[in-house]
Amino acid sequence: QVQLVESGGGLVQAGGSLRLSCAASGRTFTTSAMGWFRQAPGKEREFVARISCNGYNTFYADSVKGRFTISRDNAKNTVYLQMNSLKPEDTAVYYCAAGEVPGTKLANFGSWGQGTQVTVSS
């Protein structure tokens, strides 16, 4: 299993940028696909982005495509989410997740971080 710790959240104005980081520990990081999810108040947790274990393949939710970029550095056991052109509707707690099963559903990911708050003001 992989232990995950997110960082980099905060308060930013609409149109601004943030980069989230997720530090992983555990021997299975390099064989795990990594994902970012988010959960806004009163809403269900939703998929944001996913990256394959080797970093070659990425997939994004339509709502963030063209604005967010997921990447990973396997030498540092870290996955990133670069968020540009942020909108107030991007406000949520962002979670990092690790999984070895293909897909973008919550059930495809077996390890989760504690989350980091992102707030975008208008």
C-alpha cells in the first residue's frame, strides 16, 4: 500500500495558478497509477486527473482539460497537479490517490491522502 500526503493548497484569485504536490511512501508507488480527485462542499468526490505509472498516459475530466496538468517524478515519489486559469468552481478539497486498477472511478484507487483545500475567490 502507498501512503500519500498532499500539499500546496491555498487561497488564490480567479485566473491564478496553484501547484499541488503529493508525496508518496511505499514500495508500490512506481507501479501505481496516480490520480487527483476533488470534493466541494455538499457534493460528491469527483475525478480530476489520472496519470499512468510510467507517466506516459494522462487523462482529465472535461471540466479541467486544458487548464490542469498532472505529472509525476518517480525518482522523488511525487505526483503533481498544476492548476492554471483557476475558477471559483474549482474550489474544493483535493485528494491524491494511488491505484493499480485501470479507470477513473473512486473504487479504482485503493490509497488516499488526507486532502488539501483549494479556494478560488472571484
